[in-house]
Amino acid sequence: MSMDAAQEIASLEFSEVVAKHRQQIFRFLLASTRDVDMAETLTQDCFLKAYRNWSGFRGESSALTWLMRIAINLQKDHWRNRRLQFWRTTRTNAVDVDEAGDWLPSNESSPEQQVLARERIKDVWRAVEKLSGRQKTVFLLRFVEEMDIGDIAETTSLSEGTVKAHLSRATAKVREQLGGRK
């Protein structure tokens, strides 16, 4: 097989991976940053970095786990880089919590119940924002991405026990912020 043919096959495989996992990566980054533009930028950075390293991907983990690890590292770099933290001073591009509430499935039918559901969502987001970086990441991977403990451990390069500890602390803090409500 020629080098051009091998590169073409690798490109096709990578585009399938992008098509399959882009939404999950974006959703995680959106939940982490709560900024649509930043989540889109970090998602693009994630896939650019993955593409550049695609030939080195050995399949020791799933493609999603590998991509999520890249996304988490980009997210950490974003938070560390003070020059990019403009979102703290302006929320003009931030996701509106009421709008996010419309994205969630709801069986409530009355306007009053919908308002109460949106208020609960706001309360949860406020509580999540107060978590430490690792706790927030583990919490979002578990409850937004619905990953199991083993996948979270592999994605974050933490032991399962450490993931469970961070998840337990994060859940307790969120519950405490919500006044003990579930």
C-alpha cells in the first residue's frame, strides 16, 4: 500500500471518529465552560490535536476515552491560562441557564412546574461551579456524560478509588449547596 493510500485510509477512519464523538466532546466542554464559543473552540482544538496524533493512537483505550482525555487536558490548560479567562468578566456568550433548561427533557406540563425545574437546574449549576477542578470534571463525566467509574478513571488517569472519592465529595457538596434536596 502506498503512503498516500495509507494516509487516505487514516483520514477516513479519523473522520468517522469525529462524526461519532464530536457531540459528546462538545457537550462535556460546554458543561465544563458554560460558554458556547469556548466549548466550540476547545472542541476544535481537541480534534486538531487528535488528528495530529492519530497515527500514534494505538487503540489501548477507546477513541472516546482518548479524545476525552485530550479535551480534559485542553480544559485544564484553558483554566490555567489567565489571559483566556475573559468569560469571568463578560458573560455575553455564556449559555443562559433558562435556555439550557429548554434542552432538557421534561415531563412537567404546567408553566409553574417548568419554572421550578429551571430553578432546580440553576441551583445545580451554581453548586457545580463551586466544585474544585477535579471534582467538577469527575461530576460532569459521571452525570452529564453518564460515564461509568472505570471509564472516568481511564479518561482522567486517576485510580477508580480516587474517582469514587472525588465523585462522593462532589455529590455531597452539590447536595449540601442544594440544601439536602435531591
